[in-house]
Amino acid sequence: MGSTSPTSAAAPTSPTLAMSSSEPKSEEGKDMLPDLPVTPRRRHRAHLTIGDDPPTSPHPPSFAQSEFETIIRRQRNNRPHNIKAPPNLRTRYPNLDHDWEFAGWGQTSYLELVQSDITCAQKELDSRGDTPKMGQFIASALAGNDIIGSVFYAFPAVAAACGIYSPIALLFSSVILLLFRPVLLELVAAVRLNGGTYAYLLQFSGKSLAAVGAAATMLDAVSTSTVSAATAGSYLVGELTVGNSRLVEILLGVAFLVIIAFIALAGLRESGSVALTMLTVHILVMLALMLAALIHWARTDSSLLAYNYTFHPPTLSQTLRTIFNGICIGFLGVTGFECTPTYIESLRPGVFPHVLRNLIVAVTLLNAPLMLLVLACMPMEQITGGTNVLSLLAERVAGRWLRIVVVVDAVAVLLGGVLAGIVMLCGLVDRLAHDHTLPALFLRRLPLTQSEYPSILFSLLLSLILYASCGFQLDLLSSMFAIAFLFLLALYPISHVLLRFNRDRLPRTYRASLGYSVLAVGCMVVLWVGNIIQDPKTIGLFAGYFGLVWLTLWTSKSQVLIARLALWVYDQAGLYRLTGLRGMDRGVGRLMGRLRARAVGVWVKTDDMFSLIQSILYVQQNEATTRIVFVHAYQAAGDIPSEMEANCKLVDEAFPSLTIDLVFVQGTFSPILVQAVSSKLDIPPSRMFISCLSPGHKFQLADYAGLRVISL
């Protein structure tokens, strides 16, 4: 890259400055010109000779003076890479070496892109698009095994809380999902990136709030896998006659986690095909069970249903309270719905709306009708007396053979829930690694299957840790999972509100009313409180696990801040006087230098000072770096804003801790240009920022491979 300045040569020449020196000066000019600054940092008052008037004029600066100051500033040479420590420095570390606090002066340059750069950028973008994509049925199966398989562990709990009104509670739980469909459709239309709420909150707010979304998503994903595996083990043990059933249940849960992790290593698309097979078999088994139960009900009378009705609450208020408790628990029967946005990049375009529709229709047509058949064919004591309700129903209405089929189906579909949790976590970890919140190690893939093996093994490790830390107790796992699921689901409408408030100009093909978000958040808060009231210990479990995950992510994001705090304690406590600790400040300074070595790119369109400063403040709050590269794309030299370079020099001087470079590149802003510039500057797209794309922009945000929006 050259170092010529594109705008200084084209600076306008003021007619006032072109005046002949013999022309008499105005009183204003005589009064003000001696006050021109003679250094780039401080304004020194010129020494006045006898006969000069003191500089006390109330008049504003003349046009000549203003133009002269602009030209002088443009002609300054601040020696790039030299430390720009300001004079009269006040520092938090008066006793220590603090050169690490300051960066070098920035510079202006042109970036020339040749045809080979454009070709390489196009190949890189094409390679990302060559990754196998899932259709609506495979994508539906990944989450569908979790959401439809919930009948195996939700029915006994809902029946115990709601009794004869269980079908009503399950129906309401399914209907609530209708509030989330338009919200998710608009979020995905605006930001088609993996990571779920983390990706949305990062684009619409900043890294601090995004860490909350990442922690909630990670906890929900791990809980989904662990609860599904533990439930499958419990369900299978309940059908077997074995000694030491508790140990067998634990071993089965661990074995199921390991087996599904190896299936996931075979590749996302291949594991999706396995999930689709599981879901197809499950739907066929459930249809057979419902048909057999319906025939059994038709051949007998409704005496069992009438008998179960005798357990209903005596008053209206108690009835409403019972139904509310059933909805709180029954909503956990739709877990898995929140998984779908976390692997959105693996879906074919236009598939996502069909996936949401399939999930809502399936859970609505299955849960409530099947629960009604259970109440019509089994007494309440048997329904609430065990966990394997559907296998008991199968034996009652069709015989032992159907019970065996239902048990096998239960284990298979619950293992599909384990797979859904792994896929959900892989999508999140991939996004965190691209954003440098997690190490780049997590971006590695197996050559043959292209599966993210570090993420899959990481998911397996977290699931085993969670299972062991809960004492291998399914009830504790389920309680914590309940709160995590509701908390994560509430973050989607919150993200939608932030989208409309902070990034409403983002181009998208679908828009939903804010009323959906308000109602969805309200429902989640009510259900969250309802679950806590029924089992108060769940909030403690959730807070402990969530706090640990969030603290881990925050620590990874805030390493520079932690180092600064450690250095401040080192200075204030006088530890620098100790022989063994002397010189530690220089070591910490070098560490911070390495942590902040990666540059950040900001694409700018205008020379507006407010926009430049706003971008710098965002970077300071969210990224660890000492260098910001402003990049401006232009078609012709005459299109470059006249004050672009001058204003960049101003902000470079105003922020001593940052090196602010300005790069001009000829071309039209597009995904290919961004990728080419990213490769030339060695700045990944995930560390490049832009203001909000205009509604008429012909590309979507997802086309830019992780480019982040930081302003309206």
C-alpha cells in the first residue's frame, strides 16, 4: 500500500489566502492571525512586538484563518508508528512503565486490488456456499426429535400438576409458539448467521449483552443433550429388570451421550439424515399408538375419563391455578423450538419458515390429542404413578408388542434430542470462534466429513460435566433445564425489539409487529415465575450454572481489562518494590500488546466526524485492539469526501491509545470487495464493522460473512 494522501492534494485554495501581500489587512485579520497555532498539539500565543494590538478582539476567526489552519493540519507529518504520548500525562500507574497505553500515529494509504485478489475473494465466497445445506425435513428433524420427543417425559409431570385439564394446558403451550414464529422470521431475515440470540444481540447491541445470549444458548444446548440422554437411560431401565438399576441408568446416559457425539462426527448433513429417520419412525409409532388408543376408547365407554374427571379442583380459582401450573410445566414439552436459529447457515434459503411451521403443527397435533387419549384409556393413579406412561398405554390398548415398539421409539427419539443439543452448541461455538471470543481451534474440521470435531467434543465434555455435577439426578437436570429454556426463549423477542430500535434500517424481507414480542416476553416472564414458585430451588441451580458459563465467556472477552486491573493492584499495593515481582509491569504490558495486536476494520462512507468518533467509541467498548483501520470505497477520486483525511487525523490525535489508519480502495462496496480487502489487510470480516445497510442495498448482511453492524 502506498502512503500518498488522496485529499490533501485536492484541497481547495481559498480566494482569501490568494490575496496579494500588498493588500491592506483588515482589523480582524490583524487581530487574529498572531494567534495561529505553531505546533500540532498546543496553541502558543505569538510574541507581540511594539505597536501590535493585544489579542483581545471579540470577533470570530476570519475565513482566512480557518482555511489556513485546515491546510496546516493537512500538511502535518506525525511520523507513523511513533508513540503519541500526550504531554502533561496523568496516568493510573504513576510508578510503572506505561508505554503500552499509547499507540503510534496513523497514516493514510491507497490499497490497490488486482484481478487475482478479486478472483481469490470470489473463490473464498463460493467455497462457503459449497457447504452442504439441509432441506426443510432434515432441518425440522434436528429440532423435531427434541420437541416431539418431549411427550415421553412431559406427560407424567403435566398430569400430576394439571390432572384432567392436561390437554388444555398442552394445547395452550403449543399455541404460545405462534407468538415466536413471526419474531424469529424477522430476526433470521435480518441476520442469517449461526449463534441464535448471541448473533442477534451482538449485531443489535454489543458484546456485553451478547455474552448473556451466548451463556443462555450454551446452557440450553448442553442441558438439552444431557436431559435427553438421561431420560432415555431412565426410560429404558424402567422397562428392564436389572440389578442396581441406578448404576445402569447412569451408565446408559453416559453411553448415549458418547454414541450420539460420534454420530455427529460423521457430519452435520449425515447426522441430520439419522435424525430424519428417527423422527419418521417416531411419527409412525405415535400414529399407530393414537389409532390403537382411539379404537380402544371406541370399544369401551368413557367411564375412565369420567373417573379421572372426579379429581378436578372444586372451585374456579383452583381450576385456573391448576391449568396455569400445567401450562408452566407443559411448555417444557416444546423444548427444541429454540434450537433452529442456531444452525441457520446450514439451511437452504427459504427453508426456515417451513421448519417453524412443521414444528408448531406437529407438536399441536400430537401433544394435546395424545394426552386426551391417555386420560380416556388409563386411570389417573397409573398416569401419575410412573414415568413410562406411553409404554403402559401401548400395552393396555394393543398388547406387549406395541409396548416394546414404543420403548424402542422413545429411546431413539430422545437420542435425537441429544443430537439437537450438539448441533445447537456447534452453531454457537462456530460463531464465537469467528468473533475471537473462543480460540480459533474450534474452527477446525474433519477433512472427510467437514464436521466441527472440536465443538462436538467440547459439547460432549460439557454434558458429562453437567451430568456429573448434578449427581446424575434427572430431576435436578430437568429443573435447571426448565428455567434455562424459558430464559433463552425470552431473549428472542428482546432481540427483536433491539433490532427495531437500534438497527431498523437493515434490509430484510419480513417484518413482524412489535406486539408479538411484547406478548412473547410477557408470557415467558409469567411462565418463568410460575416454574420458580412451583420449585424455588430451580432459580439457584440456574443462577449457578449460568453465572459460571457467563463468567467464562466474560473472562475470555475481557482479558485486557483483567490485565489492567492486575497492573493497577500491582502499582497501588507497591508490589513493584519486591525483588521477586520487579519488572512484572513490563511483562503484563507485553501480554496486553499481544492481546490487542489484531486490528479492527471500519468501513466508512462519509467524512462525518460524529460517525467516526461513534465508531471508535464502539470499538473501545467491545474490542481489544490498538489499531483501527478506516476503509473507504470510492469509484472516482473526485467522489472521496473532502474532509475524510483531515478528520481521520483529528481523531487519530484525539485517541492516543489507538492507531487510526485510513485506507482508500477503488470499487463498489460488496461482499467480494469486503473479502478482498479483508485478505489484503489480514482483518477477518468478523472484525470489520459498518453502519446499518440501507433498505435498498442489494445484498443481505449474511452475504458479508459476519460483518458487524455497529450503528444506525
